[in-house]
Amino acid sequence: MNKEKDVIICRCEDVTLEEIRELIKRGYTTVDEIKRITRAGMGPCQGRTCRDLIIREIARLTGKRVEEIPMPTFRPPIKPIKLGVLAESEDD
Amino acid sequence: MKETEILIVGGGPAGLSAAIEAVKAGAKVLLIDDGLKLGGQLIKQTHKFFGSKEEYAGTRGFKIAEILLSELEKSGDRFEAITNTTVTGYYADDGVFGALTGEEKYFKVKPKKTIVATGAYERTIPVPNCDLPGVYGAGAVQTLMNVYGVKPGERALMVGAGNIGLIVSYQLAQAGVKVQAVVEAMPKIGGYWVHASKIRRIGIPIYTSHTIKEIHGKEYVEGATIVQVNERWEPVEGTEKHIEADLICLAVGLSPLIELLWQAGCEMRYIPELGGYVPVRDREMRTSHPDFYVAGDAAAIEEASTAMIEGKIAGLCAAKSLGYDIPDFEEKFNAFWEQLDSLRKGPVTEKIRQGLPKAIVGEAYRHA
Amino acid sequence: MGGWIKEHPILSFKHGRKVKFYVDGKEYEGYEGEPIAAALHANGIKVYRRSIGLGRPRGFFCAVGKCSSCFMIVNGVPNVRVCITPLREGMRVQTQMGKGEIR
Amino acid sequence: MLERTGVPTREQIRGVTPPQEILNSKPVVIVECFQRIPCDPCHTACPTGAILEFEDINDLPKVDWSKCTGCALCVAKCPGLAVFVVDMTYSDKEAIVKIPYEFRPLPNKDEIVECLNREGVVVCEGKVIHVFEPFKDGTKVVSVVVPKEFAMEVRHVRVVRKDE
Amino acid sequence: MKRSAEVVIIGGGIQGCAVAYNLAKMGCRDVVVLEKNTIASGSTGRCAAGIRAQWGTEMNCRLGIASIEIFENLSEELGADIGLHQGGYLMIAYRESEFEQLKRNVALQNSLGIKSRVISADEAKELCPLLNTEGAVGFTYHHRDGHADPLLTTFAYAEAAKRLGVEIYSFTEAVGIDVNNGKVRGVRTNRGFISTGVVVNCAGPYAREVAAFAGVDIPIYPERHEILVTEPIERVSKPMLMSFSGNFYIQQRPHGSFIMGYGPEEHLKSHALNSTWEFLEGMARKFVRLLPRLSGLRVVRQWAGSYEMSPDAQPILGRVEEVEGFYISAGFSGHGFMFGPITGKLMAELILSGETSIPIDMLSYRRFQRGELIREPAVV
């Protein structure tokens, strides 16, 4: 049994360690590329849990230092907000 | 849109201390915290703090939160705190923050200065079934048992023998949970030895040079296999042990929570000794963005004691930058740094001493 | 399994009012104003949802509303973070299967 | 070894144990603190000046045993729960160990409890003769009477009640 | 890195990757794509990725339907899922004059074989039961319009191109184009020089800067547009909802999330990509008015991207006459993703044979000098 299959890296989108390793091996060695292909980090948690894990995996498999791996951007809103709540914000 | 002189994001030890100092200096402060109660991690800390009198040594964390809050009660209308509210983003075009209370109220804040005291978030580890219910962050377990009085499980396995892992193991035992073992991948215990001794004598084994290999269970955690690791962190075949547990508690490190600083375009540096990416700052705790200050775990993963002093520095200096006349500024500023230096002098803070020079620019930022 | 801590050497817990709530139709008790997740945990309920892709069980994890693990349907609204949502009398909580629906 | 196991070595214990003549003369403190960490409440809690002032807050505590009365205020105050009092003068065969205790249930006076060593192993039984809470902050100090040969071993007690 | 190539493409978005793939497919495999960041990291990866044939000019209708035909078989052709969802575009008119224009568009579209049609409010509600049709005066619909995943599509093109021998260099920025005697000689990059006789400018919002490397001035400028996306829910809305007077587009993607945007009164004309709270709130108000029952849906992310604007909001396609070997495929003004499959093909045809299967002469950048601007009535 392949244990990597059961290692969930991104909880929001159910992306496994196996998928991430596969992409790194294919030459996708930035968090952004892996995110764009797998959606890891695009879920409601904004990649808080998986970003570090992916960076560490890239560093481990490529021999790069963490600081050499570009950080993805941190987009607002940091916490999901209901559209209806936003719509009621006073316009100023 | 709410306006304020100083916005403090985060009401933990750093944020509360920053507020106290800024208000003392005469500034108007708005503090926003995402917890249901103020105090950050302090409210779940049942152990007594280290440090010296200035940092309330010998007092339990949740009591320190009460002390800081009672101090703030004296501030009158210069201090406002909003809880259960997440600062959802910084909009650089016009320097406005979005904020969300609960899920139903959204508003905006435009401050003159901002102190980011957002703390840290818990890391996790990639092992099979690490997403099963029953695998929790140590902080989450503390919240359940120490804030809400819920017994988080019957039998626990703790991963990580840093201070958090050791302290939470002890707290689990206090809550009546049987802690089966503490595993630590490093060859040495990372936390204070007194904490380790404390849990050893109540019967909790500590396995250093061990890691968790696999978590078992279908619907929720039923146990785990631990294994010894060699110097290259590789598992040693044949050393597997099965541990029965319905709770796996991860205390494998913290990362600074600094989304707002990234959004503000502050210069960041990856400094592993300080916990990962942290903002570059000067001795006033001011970042490369002239309106942003930082304190506490958001600046470097350290202890609550240093977080409180950094908060005081940030609060003091943010108030000064607004033009408030603080006659004893130099005296206070120097005293705070002396306290910090003294807390960071020993062998347990060696990593911090190596990391800080990489994060602190020597001169104060010469912001226009 | 679980339950509330009855006696603690350091802490005394000031719970809110005891209220009834429902999980997948079954009645339980919890304390008003405390996170739904605390009440679920105390009642021994650990699986809150099934994940979107692989249908894996998910539950409580970060306790601070930041990880997305604990989404449930509360009073018909999906994706509610039960670890930070206060419990109210009569709340109807449902296990969320996948993405959740708005109808 | 302590850094790997959490259990101090015999040498380390010997290093913080007062000379025999002092041990035989009065109740006295044993500070099992072996790591330089920023911390000094044991000193500030001491009413007699037996735990000396720290030059550097990271220093290991230093004890002037001549001044120590075995009052155990430091036992209750130490954030690391690393301070104990041993009284070898209790009787011919028995000694008192004063231990910080933060668990439930609390032992009753005269209750027989299990006594554990630094590795969490039950080494003997002991009789609780006193439980007090000097700072009213949740940390109790339990005085337990144990056979003298275990006085330097016993560092925790466990309440065992059949009916519970 | 290669030191020479037959064709060097600057820009690794949908245009660059589609041109590269089509060149290789037609037999020209000595192709290099230079991308200063990573594939699809610019405008492509930031777009809402609607695809439609409901246009108001013949040129755009032809390009649109041709692109849709390619999209329909693209997953199969490239051997990777591109996340295609053909739920149609539901165009909503709130003014009579606008409805008249939409009807004229439908007539034009029908004459070109596009089976769009005017539909009733009841039919609109059948397509999107949660839609609030209040204030709407008319609707048009084309069932083959829809959405594809811009990231998956671009990566699929890139991977397919690589399999055919194309080299794609990430983090490789073009910093100059060497031109000698009116001919392209090569491209200077931050990682060295690549000699080539053919350069294709697919640099999107940076197309003007890249053209300037070759001494050519093209009137393309970046314009900040914002977008937001919600958490996913089970499908409740099939078509892309779009209105010119209502000024919005809203689409539920196959993944379940809603993606949406609108144009504020004035766009920031710079490469800046900050998000604004004004957009977040303004978009929310539009959404809630249109789909009130979904007001509990949560926004998980907002971001900005650059439209690569040309003066008439139409692409600049073709060869540059003053510099032999220099081609442009840019200026798509917000529609680069949906046209990518067809323009990628046409550019490859042009480079290899000098001819294109759909005439694109009118899209030459010379139109601005000649004052022959195109008027497309169907844009947000």
C-alpha cells in the first residue's frame, strides 16, 4: 500500500503528498505552480496549513534553501466573509 | 469607517502590553482580537510563568491576562477593544483594514499606525492520516480543556518535546487524560528540562529521537506507530512501537502569523531561528513600512515574557511617532531593552540570539 | 469518551446556560455561548464533515477558525466553522457532506 | 542524560543535595534546577534569604542552607515545580518530603498514597501528614512521610482510592 | 538553457503557451518560451476565464466560435483536463437600447452560424433558478459559451508543448531584443542570450515594454481589474451571468466556487496589483442584488490582474512590418484567455506560412496609425 496516498497536505482541497511530490519531480518547484495545478492552498483556509508543508517538501526534494523558494502572495480576505455581510457595509 | 491613532491587531501578551504602553503615552488605541475573550494564548496557560517580576514570573498565564486587562480598564476612552473579530485584510491603496466580527458584521478601520501582534499558528506534520479527527494542534487541545473545560480524549500521544509539548502533556494529565508518551524527533528535549522532569515523575515517558510514522484509525484516531530515527532523520527499521490513543496532539512548532505584513509590503526575511519568515524591523519594532510595528510571536517565535516587553516597546514607539511627548522615553526604552537582553542571555535562547541580528536593522529605520 | 471536566486542580469553569441542540436530528446538551465544537466534543462527536475530494472524515483541528477542518451545516448554512461559532439554544447542526448546498 | 530523558542523573542530584550534617539537622530545600533559564521566583519567594539573589536571571539558583528553614514557600512558587523540601529529622526511620502537587483528587491528611520517583515509578507508600496552599494559586504542597531510604527518590505522590 | 532557437516567445501565459504548442504541432519544434515568473502567473492566471461567442463584431464572433470549437476538444487534444464547463452565457440587458443591441448581436451571431438566441425571463430563470430578474428588460443566451480553468488550460498547453520539444524557461526574463538591419537577431535574458530570427511578443500587460526592446511602440497599457472568488458549493447556477449596463460577470465554476468581477468607473492604469475594499464591497452588492438567496456565500479570496488594454479594446495580432521576424499577440483587453486557443493557432500559421485560416489583417497594430479602430459593442 502506498502510504503517501493517505498523507493529506491540503485539507481544503484534499491534495496528497503523493501528488505534490509528483509535480515537484516534473519540475514544478514553486508553491504557486503547485497551487495552480492542484488547488492546494486555494481553499477557504488560504493555505495556512499546507503552504509550509509544500515549501518544506520542495526544499527537501530540490535541495534548495527555503528562502530560495518564492513565497505565494497573501490575498485578502484573511477569513472568508459572507457576500451579504459585505453588501451591507456602509459605503464610505 | 472607524478611525483610530493606533490599531493593534491581536490581544495576546504582546498586543495587550502594547496597548497599555501606548495608552500611557497618551495615544488612542483600538485593539482587535479574533478570540471570544482577550488574552490570546495566555487564557489557556495554566502553568506559572518564568522570567522575572516585570513579566509576572511565578504567576499563571491566565492570571497574567487578568492583570493586563485590569490595567487596561484604567484607560478610559483612550482604549477600545473589539473581540471575536478578525482583521481580514490591509488595502494598501488607502491604508484601510477590513474587519469581520463573528460572521455577521463587517467594518473598516483606518489607523495612523498599526501594531501587528497576531501571534503564531501551529504547524503540522505530513504523516499518513494526519487529517483524521483526533489529531489536533496542542493549542487547540488547550482551548478545549482549559478554556471550555472539555476533556479532549482519554489517551493521548504528544508529538514534540518543546515547551508547548511538555506543558500541554502536563495539562492533559491535570485534566484527567492519560498521556501515553511524548515523542520528539530531535535527540534532545527542546523545552525546559524542569517541564520534562515534571511529566516524567508523573509517569509520562519521553521518547527522544523518535517520530510518528503513521496514525491509525478509520473515522477517528485509534492509535499510532512511532519509530526511532537516526541522525539523518531516517526511520530505523524494527524500532516501531504501537501506541494506543484517541488523541494525537501536535506540538511541532509555530510559524509567525504575518499575512497583514505581507499585504502591507513589509520587507520579510526567512530566519529559521525565529520561526520562519519574519518582518525586518528596527529597535523600535518598526518594520520597513513606516506605519507598521510588530511585536511578539509575529516578530519571532519566543516566550510570552519577551512578547510582553516587545509589545511595550512597540506601543511606546508607535505613540512617540504620532508626536506624543513622552518625557521618560529614553529611560523606558532602554529599560525595556535591558529586560529583553537579560531574558535572552541564557543558553535556552541561543537560537534567538543567532536569529535576531538578521531581523533587526542596526539603526532605526529612517522613515520620512 | 470526552465529556466535561468535573474537577480541575487549577481552573474552575464558569459555563453558560445549559441548552439543547440537535446534531443530525438527535438531541444533545451543551453550554450556551461556548463554541459548538466544544459541545460536540464533550458529547463524543468527533467527525464533523466529509472532505470535498476524497470523502475523508474531518473534525476539530485548529480551534481558532483558521484551518477549515471543522465545517458543518448550522441552521441550514454550510461551511460554518463550529470551533469558533457560539452554541445557541435549539441549534440544528448537521454533518456536512462535501461542498455543502445553498437552496 | 537529563536533556534526553527528562530525568536528572545521580551526579546532578548529588550536586544540589546539602551536606549530610545539614540534612540531619533540619528540614531543608533541594532545588532540582539544572538548566540556565530566565527565571527567579524561587529567590523572590524565599522569606529567609536562603535562595540567593540572582546576578543574572539565567543563573542556576544558589542556596545558603544555613538560612533555610524548610518552609516550602519556594516549593509552591517555582514555575518548574523543581523545588522540594526534605526533612530527615522526622523520625529514626522516616523522613518527610514536601512536594508540589497540582492534581485531583487531593490527598487527605493521614491518607496512604503511592510515592513515585523521578521516572514516575512507584517506589514505596507514604503517609500524607499535611497539605497546604501557601499562595492560594492552585499549587498545593503535600508533606508525605516515607522511609528514609526513599527520601531522596520520592518526588511525586499519587492518590489511589479503590472506590473511585 | 538553449543558446539559439528558431522561435523565441516572450511570455508564458495562455498566448505564449498556445503559440508555442501550435508551432510545435505544425512541426516547428525548436521553440523557446521565456517566462519571467512561472507559467500563468500573470494576467492569464488571474482572469475569470469566461469563454464566449456572443460578440458584436464579425471578427470577434469568428474568433470566439473558433476558439470554443478548439476548447471543446482541448482536454482530449492536450491530454489533460482543462476544466471546461459549457453552461452558456446569459446576457442580461437592463436598458431597452442595450437589449436592441443584444438582439442585433444575436442576428449577426446567427448569420455566422452561432446559435445564440433571445430568451424570456422564464427561460432565464430556468437556467439560473436563483436569479433575480427584477429590472431586466431582456436576455440572450448561447449554450456553447462557458468557462474553462485558465491555470489547467495553460499548464496543459505548456505540458503538451514540452512533449513536442518546446523548452519553457520559468524565472527567465527577456531584457532586450537585438535587432540588426531591421531583422530580429536574438533575445537577451537575465540568464544569457538566445539567438533567433523570430520573436513573438506575448507579454500581455508588459507587451509595450517588450515591443520597445525592438524599437517598436505599440499602444498597449496595463489596467488594474479586480476579481473575487467564493467558497465552493454544489452547483446552483449553470450559465455565466453577464450584463454590460449592469456591469458585472458572475460564474459558478465546475469546482463549485463563484468567480466574479465588474469594472469600476475608473481603472488604475499601472502594473499595480493591489486589491481594494471598494471592489470587495461593490461586487458583493451587485451579487446580492442579482442572487439574493446566495447572500450567505463567503468570499475566500480577492485579487487583481492587469487587462492589457489597446485603444479600441481589441487585440493586436500579426507581424511588425518594421522589424522582420517580430510578431505580436497581445492587447486582448480582457479577452486573452478565451481567444488564446484560436489566436495561438493563427499566430503559428502566420509565422510558419505567412497566411492565416481566419483573416486577421484588421488586427494589425497599424490600425491605430491609420485611424481604423474597431468598435466592439459587447464588452464589460
